[in-house]
Amino acid sequence: MLKINDLCYSVVENGQEKKILKNINLSFEDNKIYAITGHNGSGKSTLLKIIMGIVLPNNGSIVYENKEISTLSITERAKLGFSYAFQQPVTYKGLKVRDLLNIASGEQQNLAAMCDVLSKVGLCAKDYIDRNVDEKLSGGELKRIELASVLARKSKVNLFDEPEAGIDLWSFENLTSLFENLKGKTNIIVSHQKRILEIADEIIVLNNGEIVLQGERQKVLPMLSIKTCGRLREGQNG
Ligand SMILES: Nc1ncnc2c1ncn2[C@@H]1O[C@H](COP(=O)(O)OP(=O)(O)O)[C@@H](O)[C@H]1O
Ligand SMILES: [Mg+2]
């Protein structure tokens, strides 16, 4: 169980305090898929970065398996079993796809193991393992390789920021089945894609740094598809 208690994050911009996350309280159970959605700028990426330790909150605690982790570094959280896939995937000069997968899994992987994770993201290992993880790859290819590295890590808590970005719709079946394959873990996926929201157990809606809707997918999804903006405002007032 991962718990977030009273989490607040603000920055100072032009001498004024800008509140980015306001008193966020959430519980993530093991073996469930959580989708976080909401308008651009609502604080989704910031929340994910705070869980991973990339951004430090001003206030609040993060408790994982009854242990306070909000003071732990990114590396310490990774050792505890946290993985993170960036909204904009990172490139690594001089690193090949096979090196990235070896580092991610913590062991020398054979072709069959690399083929297994790469095929889950719709890539053929033979075409990719000797390519450099650099800007010569397309945005969609980089995104898939980053997802493959998260799979190779076999983490307990997977954090994905807009995994669908840059991935063509034809590959969507692959992408959604990838998350279904991760059902034995805790998966927190920031997404705008209905097809990803449809495989979530629970949906959390952020607006302007606040949780305005949350609950089981069956309950939340119909409310989103009616009229997102109106619903968000309604949630905020109520
Ligand atoms: N370090 C920062 N300094 C100033 N503004 C920031 C900083 N980090 C995030 N923000 C702002 O916080 C808001 C939420 O950002 P973000 O979490 O990236 O939103 P989302 O992922 O929901 O689109 C945005 O308005 C963004 O510009
Ligand atoms: Mg974002």
C-alpha cells in the first residue's frame, strides 16, 4: 500500500506563491491500476515526480509499506521497487537499447528476454537492441523503449506519465495489454486516453492542483464522458 497524506507543493514565481498541488490525500492498493487524468497544468506530472522523489514537496508524507519514504532519494526509492517513465522520454548518449535493458533489469539479458519485453511494446528486438537510445529514434520509439525498460525492471510500483504520447493508435492494443500484463503490480498511469482509463481499476481526476473526482472506474468514467469541464467545475464547488 502506498499512501499520500496532505501533500502540498508550491513554487515562488515573480515573488508570488503559486500552489501546484493542494492537500492531496490518496491511497494506492497493491495489484491495481490507477489512472490519473485532468486538464493540462492540473498537476499530474508533478504528483508523479513527487512520488518518485524527482520533486520534493513542501508538506505532507508519502508512506510505502508502512515506511515514510518522502525523504528518500530517487535511487533509494528505485531500490524499494519504484519505476518511472517520463512524459518526455530521456535519451542517453552512447547507450544502446540492449545496455538500457541490462541496466534496468540489473543483469545481462539474453536475446529471448529482450525480445520478450520489446515485443510487449510492439518492437522487434533484432531491429532495436543495437540502436543507440538517442534522438535519431522517433518520439514514439523512444517512448516504447522507455516502457520496455520499466517492464525489464520488474518493479513493484510503476509510474507512467502519458505513456500513450507519440504512440500511434494502431499500437494501442499492445499498449493496453501491456498494462493488463502488469496487473500484479501497483500501476499509476497519468493519461488522457479513454482506452487507458477503461482498463484502470480506479480513476483520479485532478483540476488546478486538487482532486475533484476519484473512485472506481465504473463510477468515474461515465461522469467524465458527459462533459469534462462542467463536471470538473461541479466537483470543485461541491
Ligand atoms: N518548477 C516549477 N516552477 C513553476 N511552475 C511549475 C513548476 N513545476 C510545475 N509548474 C506548473 O505547475 C502546473 C502543473 O504542472 P504539471 O504537473 O506538469 O501539469 P500536468 O502534468 O497536469 O499537465 C503547471 O502550471 C506548471 O507550469
Ligand atoms: Mg504532464
